[in-house]
Amino acid sequence: MNSCSPVGGPDLLIVDDCRLYRDGLAAIIAREYSGGTIRTAYDTASMLQALDHCCPDVILLNLASFDCHALMRAARACARQSRLIVLGVSEDDEGEILACAEAGVSGYHLRTGSLTDLVELIASVVAGGSLCSPRVTAILLGRLAALAADGRSNSRVLTLTQREIQIVGLLELGLSNKEIAARLCIEVATVKNHVHSLLAKLGVRRRTHAAAVLRGRGGVEVSPS
């Protein structure tokens, strides 16, 4: 599919299952541009038919439409070069905002947004950028920060002492604290302290899980102490 946007304005596809809304929005936006093609669709079939005819610069999708998430997925799969803007976003719906971000949405038009806001958003998205309210920006940045923190946690190299590594191996064999103490010639109380430290480092409560979690870590560093 190749873009067929004429010089002077972007090629738009408005997807909404309410005919009055989509036709009205198409007529209003048409007055804002001196050129460009504006087409409409109301469900997955009509949207795919429109995309087969021409790949738009921007797809405007109303989140109030029936099965909007299926429409979103179909739009991203069949028109990867098109930018997707969702309409009717609530700043209080964090789950919806994050779901749209994960689906590859390029812009959010709020329920409280004006026509001027939408025109500016379309222009920004066509230029490769976006415009987000402070609340939406905070939600998206918070999600990025959480993902980054999780990535750092998962990739962090775990530092264990040589004795702790020995004890992990014995725990995997199913030995009790008393049996481990006898095997290593140390006091039972010392074994208990090592096991408690190990469980805390590995983030588990059950001693039987310690070895499995350790095998799934990105790496282990041996402390000289």
C-alpha cells in the first residue's frame, strides 16, 4: 500500500461507528485543510477496504466505537506507515492510555479537547511528533520508568558469598538446616542465618524456590567474604 496524500494536506481516515459523528468530523476537518483526502469507515471491514485503496497519513479512531481495540490492532497491522490518533480519551483512564500506547498510538485527543486541539495534534503527528496533556505525559513517563526499573532489577548481577553458593546447592538437594550444618561442619544457627540472607537476596520465601530463582538470574558474582 502506498500513501496517496496530495500536496497541501494530509490524507486522513476517520473510523467511527456513529455516522453522524464521523461525517460531521470529516466535514469540519475538510474545511481546515486546503488539500488532502478525508475518508471514513465504521467497522473493521470498511476500514480494511479503505486501507486497501490507499494508506492514509493519519487514522483517527474514536474509542467509543464498538470493539475499538480490535480496530486499533487491525489498523496497526494493515497500515504500519500510518499514524494512529485515538479520539475521546479520558485523562482518568490510565489503563486505556497505556493500552493505546502499547498498541502503537501516536496521539491522544482528550474528551475535553477542542477542534483546534485536534487540528494541531494532526499536524504534529504528521510531522513525526505528538502533543500530550501533562496528565497523559505523566502516565506514559511513569510507565517507562517502571519498565526501566524492572529491567534494571532483572539484569542486576547478584552477589553471593562462596558459602551461600554452597548452601544453595545443598538446598536444591532437599537437605535440612541440620543436615547442611553437618555437611559443612558449621553450626545450625549459622546455616539459618545464611538461608535467611539467601531468601532475602533472591526475593523468595520458600527455600525450595531459591535454586530455581538463582538459575533464572542474569548472573552471579562471588563475594570474597
